[in-house]
Amino acid sequence: MAEPHNHAKVGYSMILVAASLVVIALVGIAIGEDVLYADKIQRANTLLFEECKVIDFKDPKCEKFHNYLNNDVAGIYVDFEEGS
């Protein structure tokens, strides 16, 4: 005979799975009309990056890109000091 406590664990797991599916459904409903939601976010970030590239990442709004620059992978080397 199986351990009766395992049934409770399975039940809790099923509740957790159902709750996660509900969360996924709510996110889908929230952005359901805008099927290009992620694309719009990506395009906005790309536009910001290109604007920052033109001004050598000197603007405060460009600070979020500093961690990704000045390495061989990015291939973009920028001097972040204000005075130079």
C-alpha cells in the first residue's frame, strides 16, 4: 500500500501547477490584444542603444549599457569619464 502522505504532496503540487497556469492565463489576457508587445519593447531598447551610441554613452539614461561595453564580445569600447 502506498504512503497516504504522498497523496497530499501530489495534491499540493497539482494546486501549485493550477495556480501557475492561472498566472500565465492572466498575463496572456493582459497583453492579449497586443501580440507585438515584446517586439515593441525590443525596438524601443534598440533605438535607445543606437541613440546612446551616437553620443558615446555619456547621457545618464545610457548607464544601463555600461556593463555590456568595453569588452571583446560587444566590440564597442567607450571612455565613460565625463572630462575626456
